[in-house]
Amino acid sequence: MNATDHTETYEMLSKISRIVSLFKEQFLDAHPDLSPWIYDPALRYLIDPHSIDLCFHFPGWHPTCHSHCVLTQIRFSENPKSADARIIDIESMGYTHTEPYWRCRSTTDDWDFDGISPPTLLARKKLEQFFQDVYALFGYSDHSEQSF
């Protein structure tokens, strides 16, 4: 679900703003898009109400991320606005203008990046730091200790 759809409370607005800041700490030239999904009634069934989805666009091709943008989906056990919600996983995908180039799902212990052209080691480390910071933002200092 688009991040903008979760901005009804100050607390959630603050967390989404912090997620943007955390990504920009790692990739200064990224421009956030808090509504990466179009509202098409035919595709409405694909929207996960238990996720916060946002995209980060680069001005052109990012040489270390090997992409034009990074779509990030933060998935929760239930509606993120719920006090009992906990992060299930974070998935990021690097896209060219026409197709996904790589993917990383943060539930794996080794932070597996796969795809046509995964990010460089430097970009992987920055993305891993971003994932860890997002987990910490939602109350987990080490996501590997969670029970998935």
C-alpha cells in the first residue's frame, strides 16, 4: 500500500518521514516517491494493506545500485497502524525504466541479492544498513532475532 495511505497519524507520518531520511542518508541523490502504485480498480486486489510501499528515484542511472530507482516494501504482520504490528520483512527491488534488475529480501540471514545485475558491494552495504535502521525504527535492534 502506498506510504501516503498510512499518513493519517502523526506517529506514522513521522516514521515514514524517517524512512525517507534513512534512505537518503545512504543515497544522497535519491528522490522519494510515497505513492509508487497507481490507483487502478482492476489491480486493487494486488495492494497489500499490511505494507508500506515507497520508491526512491535516482537522477539517471545509479552506478553502484545498478538501477534507476529502488522500490521498497516494508511488510507487517497486520496493519502498520496497529500497536501490535511487527515487521515481517523488507523487500527492495532495483528497476531500470522497463524491468526489475535485482531484488533483495531482508528475511534471509545473508541478505541475498539476486537478479540480472545486483548492486555493487558498496551499495549492498548501504542497503543493508538502511534495512537495519528501518527494523530499529519499528522497535527491532536486530531483526535476525525475530521469529518469522
